Amino acid sequence: MIYSKGSVFATIIMWSIVAMRPGGSSMIVTAFTIASTSRAREVAAISFRPQGARTFNTKGANNALAMKKHPFLSNLRSSTFLRQSSTSIETDSKLDLAKTLEVTHPAFEVIERDVVTEYGAYCSLYRHKKSGAELLSVSSEDDNKVFGITFRTPPEDSTGVPHILEHSVLCGSRKYPTKDPFVQLLQGSLQTFLNAFTYPDRTCYVVASQNVKDFYNLINVYADAVFHPRAVNDPNVHAQEGWHLELEKKDDPLTYKGVVYNEMKGVYSSPDSLLNRASQRSIFPDNTYGVDSGGDPTVIPELSFEQFAEFHQRFYHPANSRIYFSGDDDVYDRLEIMDEYLKEFDYSPVSKEKSRIEWQPKKFTEPKKEIEYYPVGGNAENEPKHMINMNWLVNDEPLSTFEELTLGILDHLMMGTTSAKLRKTLMESGLGEAVTGGGLSEELLQNTFSAGLKGVAPEDVEKVEKLILDTLEEIVREGFEADDIASSINTIEFQMREFNTGSFPKGLMFMLGSMSKWLYEKSPTESLKFEEPLAELKKNIEESGSKIFQDAVKRYLLDNTHRSTVELAPSATLEEEQLKEEADRLAEIKKKLGDEELEEVLKKTDELKALQAAEDTPEARATIPSLKLSDLKREVTEYPNEVSENENDSGITVVRHELGSTSGIAYMNLNVDLSSLSFDDVPLLPLFTRMMKETGAGDLDSVALSRKIGTYTGGVSVSLLTTALHPEGSDPSVVKEGEHLQTKLQLYGKATTDNVDELLSIFKLILVEANLDSQQKVIEMLKESRARMESAVQGSGHSIINTRMRARHRVGAYVDELQGGISYLETIKALLKQAEEDWPSLLARLEKIRD
């Protein structure tokens, strides 16, 4: 538990460094720092020489000491590494990936073969001869196998039919007739990912598992679900997942109910969502992106069951599908399992042709302006403010991979960090509270660019628009600093080479990347290759500096009249008007219904509720495949550790663990003990951790610090770690009083092994010398945090409530609520008032935390 324990303490900090060994393997090195009551003053270092490797030194920026000489180390006896890399352990028997390119199947023809050397992926694109389905088979050493099937599903209206169908096909199928087969499937599955997504122009179904039997079980259920869903023959599924009229008593008012209907009612109550939807609609007046594939609650009830079933028939045909496999399973088995489903279908050119996405031409002769409204309560604490987005349709013809990469780097230069040119200018203008828009969006057929502010006074709306245009003109006129360009290129290149997908399977991200071209009749591997365009871009910059980015801003933004400005204004009466409009519509519907029709609504209401409450039959449940003990891997994976009892005569035990290839990247964590922090200062920690990166440090201002991080590392983050500890022999299911709680300030970073020294110097710099005396910056941060939290309360109220409820049952959850729940919103308001009216007292609290 975080508590005040006295004024003097020492903190042990541990660094975990993943370093490359020759031949691609790697090791973890643990290093330590001692922090006194004031701050960490010296950085300890260890030098290791792996067999046959060059020496590297994990030292700090100024005066690294040999660990054995550090005066505080006499009290330190042993420790182990902080974390493991998520990279797979190398095995002796590697798949012969090249041979997978030779696999053929009588039911498929080969369209193309390719190797994405950047990611070690061996790709074969097949076409099913009978149905016309395309299948991309990606072979790699990744044992986390991924299957996905994607359909182009461009809607013609905002009834939300793609979204409703995405929900509905998962409600039972021809082979698996249970109401919700995936709920039962998950009870006996080792899946690592299972989900579905609705985009503006496509619907994706994805599963992943490391167990081959489980993987094919999941594929069978998903394939049968999308091609033979119960939903297209059972109106009750459409009613449940989409919408239906509900009436429990004859004299009651009619109501709309439905899973997607209710979901989208929540989405349309969020100002951020309304702004984003209005922005997209404003620049796509003529094609499918101008309607809402998720569904507009006022339009969803216009979708009939017949239209719903016809949409499936039209677009869920194999000829309109993109089927994807990746991982280390057998390629022939992939083709065999899909042929079992595809061979039932004949080729349907209509399905593919009707799903083709039409280009939105740039046709605005002058920019458009729109005003939309969002609901606010009549008892709002502060006067509601406006939101504004400026939006551009970037291209109306295909972009080359080189142009896409150039725009990606440009986006990072303008919006990618808190010190990026456009984002920084907007935040420091004082015209709003938080940046909106998000910059470049490139997941659809055409790219868009959006930027703006929320929390804008009505009289400042036009000033925001002028500021954005003035900033773009300044960029065209003056360009970017060479160091800023180098920082952005290093950041983007690092991300592409690392391909760190976090908790998501790598195969999933590879699939989503391939769809950016494959969905629009291009090669699925084209967008995944970056070596050549990156080299070309670097050469261009070497020859002409910032000019390529200046030209891009001028061409795609300043000289582009196909843009819109969307203003979102608050309305205290909008919600009441919407509720009245819905009630009047339902009252009119009921008025037109005769007694027999009302009885039919009552009957269907009861039927639907009875179906929802009914259990599946044992025969239906028996159809769902599950794993047996014999399907599980019996061998325990070994994670060999090398233990050094007295590293470099330091008295410290160091534990090393070899990992598979990390592509030459070192991953490092540094944890600072917070157990002596006063509990009253806990709510200050989110602000404090953000200041460590965004207010500058030492001689570096915020821009220079961001530039240094981007130039030498793959990113640095600061977060809080709260972990419950269970004493040996205690029952882990019993909630403790909180006396056993590990609380850490966690610095996380990554860099190539050549830049480990720089990464450690940055850790030390922001930990010891962050510029806390930054009143104006703190006020900007707090305003942005307030706007974000207020949006979260409106758009994700269920999450806020859940956080509050959990805080009553666990000490760690209570701490989380203080730093991210409704209590934190009140804290932000109080801190903002203190920052504006009594900065010295707030600064003293921040400095006390560091000291």
C-alpha cells in the first residue's frame, strides 16, 4: 500500500535489458540504481561480453560506475530480471518456410507468390477455382496461428446492416445450431484472439490459437457461421441483434429494442463520435463512406428482415471474400479445410462487382462548412463549449507506397507527438482544451486528414480554423528542422522494423495491413514492404531536405479545396427533442396498428424473451467442438535461466534468460518504489508521469526532449504499476487489507542495442531533471485531461461505473479509481484551479514527489 513511512528511504531500481546474442538469440541483463531521499544521483552499470559478441555498457549519461564499486550495494544481495520479451523461444527444428511456396491444391490456382523479407513472411495468394474466393497463406515461425475472413460490405444507407449482420452471423449456423456457439466454444478453447470488426467498407472475422486442433475447431465454427448463418432464416435473430418493437402490456407505449440499436444510441450520445462521423460524412458526399455502417439509431428501424437477408446473400459470397491464414501450421491443411466450405458455391461475379468501392472525386470548388449539435444537460457545471474539425480528402487516385510512407512521416511531424508542429501549436494557442481529428487516416480506399480542437469558445471557432491554415502555410514556407525529420523517420522506421503488436497476434496485424491493398484489387503484400520506399525517401531528404514534406502539405492540404470545417455546438434541448421525436414516431406507429397487430407485437415480444431465456438442447450443444486432454501439448516449455551468484564481485545475483530474436532491439524497464509516497499525493501521479516526458528536462525543452527520444529510441513511456502481493501460504482468492501492495513508477523504453546508452541517459534525465516548473504546460495538460475524462463519462459511462464499483472491493482498484475514475475527474478540476490560482503550492507538491 502507498503510505507515508518517514522522510528517509532508499529505493532499488532494476533495469531489464534484452540484448542480442550472435546468431539472433538474445539475453536479459539486469542492472540496478540506488535512489536516495532526494533523487537518483548515480547510475550503476554492468558490462557483459556474451560469447563471441562485442562489449556493450549499460551506462547512464554522465558518470556510470562499476556496480561492484557502488557504495549502496553492500545491502543488496540478489534479484532477477524484471520482465521477459514476448518474442518466441527459438527451437532447433525450424519450419522450412521456402518450401511452403511450392504447395499446391487441386481446388486452387496460384495467383502470386511473394516473400516479405522485412517480416520473414512467405506468402502465397490462391484463388479457389469453383467459387472464386481468394486466399492468402502466410507461413512464418509464429506459433500463434491466425485465421481471418473479410468481406467487402459497403452500405448504401445508415441502417447499420453490416454491423447488425456482424453480430447476427455469430448466433448459430447450419452445423452449429446453438444460439451463441462462441460462448460455448470458448469454454473449451485455448484461443488467443476471437473477434469481429465492422469497418465503413468491410467486415472482418478473426480467430487465433497456438493449438492446431483448437485453431481448426475455431475455423470450422467461423466458416460455417459466415456462409450458413441461422440469422438469414430466422427473423428473431434480426430482431434481437438489430431492432424490434417491444410491448409488454397493451396500454404501454411502444419501444425500440435491439443489441446494435442500443449500442449505437450510446455511440451517438458521445460528442467525439458525433464529430468524427460528421467529419467523414462531410468529405464523402457521394460514396459509401458518407453513410454510417455502424448504424444511425434514427435510421436502424428502417431495416427490414428481407433487406437484412438480401445483404448477406449479396456480399457474404466466397467470390467477395478475402481469406487469410498465417502461422506455422501446414499450408495444404489450410487449403483443404477451406475447400470443404467453398466447393458448395459457384462463382458469383455480381457479388464482387457490386461490392467494389467507388472513388470519391475531389469536386469541392471551395471548402464546405457545417454546424452539427451535440446534447448537453441543462445543469452543466460549466458553460458547454464547441468542437471543431478541419477535414481534407487527401487523394482521389491511388497513392504509391512511397507517397504513403511520405504522408505517414509528415503526419508524425505535424501530429505524432505533443511537440509535433501542428499539435503543439493548437495546444499552446489557448483556444481549446484538447486536440481532435487525429491527423492522417489511411485504413480506407482514400486517405483523409483531420485536425481541430475541443473546448472552444464560440467566438474562437474561426480563430482555430485560421490558426490551422496559418500553421500549414508556415510549414510550406519554412519546412521542418533536420533533427525533427530524423526523429520522425527513426520513430516510424523503428515501429515498422520492430512490428510490435502488443497483445494482438502478429498475424492479425499482418492481415489488417494486407487489407489496405488487397481489398481494393491490389497485391496484399505491397503495403507491407517498406525497405525500398524508405531508402528512396531517405535519399530524397538527403538531397533536398524538408522540401518533399513542404510540397506534400501544399499539394494535399493547402491547395486542396476538397475540405470541410465541421463545428459541433452544444444544445441543451437536443436530447429532449430526440426523445420526443422517437416517442412521437412510436406513438404514430401504435396508433396505426389494429388490435390484431398489437396482439402480434405482444406475442413476438414474449416469444423473443422466451427464446433468449431458453437453454440450447443437449443435441445442439454436442455439435460444438472442444479440446480433449489428448489434444494438449504435454511437454512443459523450458525457459532456461543462467544464474550468476556474484556478478563482477558485486555481491549481486543476476539472472539471465535467453530469448528468440528481438531484431536487435533492447527492451528495458526501470521501476521506482513509491511505497514512501504520501497517500494524499497519489492522485497527482498521472500528471507527474506525463510531465516527465512533456515539459522538457535538464537543458532540453519539450521539443528537444521529444526529438531526442524519437532520434535514439523506439519510444519511452512512464506509467504506474500497482500489484497486489499475497504472502506465502495465504489464500489468493481472499481480498487483503492492502498492507501487501507493490507500487512502482515504471519507466519503459526500447532502442537498438547501439543506442542503449542513450536510452539509459534519457531514463536518468526525465527521472532526475524533468522541468516541473512549467505552469502553462501543466494548465494545458489538465484542460486536455478534463476534456478527455468528460468525454469518457459521456461515451463510456459503463466503464467509469465499473471502475467505481471495483474500488469498493480491492485496495489496488481503489488506487486505480483515484487515478482514472470519476474521483480523478474531480481531482483534475481541483488541480486546474490550483495551477491557475496557486501555482507555487502545486509545484511544491510535484517537487516533493520527485524528492
